[in-house]
Amino acid sequence: MYGEQSGREARPQCIDLRSDTVTLPSPAMREAIARAELGDDVYGEDPTVTRLEALAAELVGKEAAVLVVSGTMGNLAALLAHGQRGQRVICGDECHIYYYEAGGASALGGLIYQTLPNAADGTLPLDLVRAALVSSSDVHRAPPGIFCLENTHNRCGGTVLPLAYLEAAHALAREAGVPLHLDGARIFNAAIALGVEARAITRHVDTVQFCLSKGLAAPIGSLVAGSRDFIARVRRARKQLGGGMRQAGVIAAAGIVALTEMVERLADDHANARLLAAGLAAIPGLRIAPGRVQTNLVRFELVAEHVAPADVLAGLRTRGVLMSGMGGRFLRAVTHYGIHAADVNQAVAAVREVVVAAEV
């Protein structure tokens, strides 16, 4: 969907708002990939991977980190490292780990998902969390093994968990002797939205996974961070999952650029998301609360009964705009590197045209 490299970045042939995973690497990333110093990472000999992992651990305030190929692998390896077969993974019913990761913790780790209802802001009711974390001597009950939160929260529209909530949730986990793992795929979006460093968020969790390949625009890769002992177990789980990589410095080089050059610019994506939300709110037949758009994800509802979500998506595609469905009558648009205010305005005009045309 993206054209040739021109100037600072690749310009899209269409306005692709399906996800921030469609970003292409920046010119600086391409240069870093070409010049990366390489070695065999399975032997621990790739210096670029080593530098990336040290940088990642420092940014999130943890002892160590390990590079994995994807957020799904990172979360799964973390759960396998934390839990034992037959234990419960306590998580939200709208969370990515439960909703979009193919049941890996159950299929491959023998872990049991216990879902609690996500509130609209992505939080889980702490009274329900407390009850779920209680261990029982009753042999009929599976013991709690891991408590998971997501920040930002994808299916809740890119919402950011408040620091006070994270602190309270972590206290419950510690009281129960259960690790709190954070699916922080977009943790730097959360940090920018809160105006804090990422470590101010991750100090309230035991372990975290975050992606390089979403808003940070690297072509591939995620990191898992935690204590040294935990990361040693994650490395073993990564190997079991087929994730041991050789000259992975070509991946890590782009990741270093992502973490050193692409974090602050996430604020531009947030501003464009607010612009998009305001434009969509002015279109009859759509429902959205612009004030609830905190980061780069814009979730909105098609309430006009005369048009189906699939028809809206198809109509947008013919006009050079791509968005995605989220089930039911909900649609999603995601701003990211390579999307500018002019693209947002064009996308809003296309949505208005499609919805109005359906009334005729």
C-alpha cells in the first residue's frame, strides 16, 4: 500500500488507518539495518541485540529484557515463564491476550483464562480482581497463577490505565503472591499521553511486553522485560516456541532507532487521532466521544441503520481510505507514522461521503 521512499518517509498510495502495524521503517532505520553489527544471538553474540535489550530494560526500569519476534510471542513466553499448567491467567474479557492471541497460553502452556469484565476505560474492577486472586486449599479449584493488564487498551479504544489504578492493582497482586504482567504493546503511547517516562508506568508491574513494530515504526520485534531470573525463563520459552534468532541485529538495529528517535513523535499521532475523532463526531449516523480519545486509536460506532459496517469499509476502500471493523457496528481507525493532518481530513471527508451516499 505504500509508495517508494521519498524524503523523510514513505508516502502511502492510500490512507491506511487499519493499524499502526502498517508503518514502514524510517530512513534512519533502513540505514541502521544496513550498517548493523551482527553475531549469533542464540549464542548471545549479537552485539546489536545486546545493546537493544539493555536499552529496553533501562527505559522500563527492569533488570533485563529479551527480544522476541512479536507481541503475541512475547506475551506467551511471559505467561509460560510465570505460570504452571493448571493455573489461572486472570485477565480482561476484552484484552488482547485473551481475544487475539489464539489461546496460546491454554494450547501450549496448559494455563486457564479467567476473564473479568473490562470497564470502558480498560480497567478491571478491583473487587473482582481481589476475589479472583484468592488462593484456595480446595482441590477442585485451579489456583491463580498470573494477573494481566493491558496498557494502552486496544479494544477499549487506546485508553490509558491511570497510575493510581496500576499501583492499587499491583498491591493486590503482591498481597496474593501472584505476578502482574503488563501487555504494554503501546506502552510508549501511554507514557506520552500521561506525560511521564515509561518506567513510571512499569514500576507498578512485575513484567512487561512492548512492541517496536506499532507506533514506533520498526519493521519487526517486541521486547519482554523483568527480573534477570524471569528473563532467563523467557529465553527458554522463546526457544521452545521457535523464536531463537541468529543474526537478529538487523531487527535490533531498527529497534534501537525506534526507542531513541520515534517515541516523542507519538504525540503527533495522538493529535491526529483527536482531529479524526472530532471530524467523525460531526457526521450524522456515527457515535463517538472525542473526549475519550487518549492516544492513537479511534473507535467509533455506526448507528445509522441504513448502512452496514462492511459497506462503509468497502466504500472507504474505493475512495482510498482503509479502516477496520471491531465486531458488531464498531469501526476503528489508527493514526501512525506516515499519516498527517491532511490525510485525516481526507479520511473524514470520505467517511462523510460514504455515510451520506448510503442515505440516497
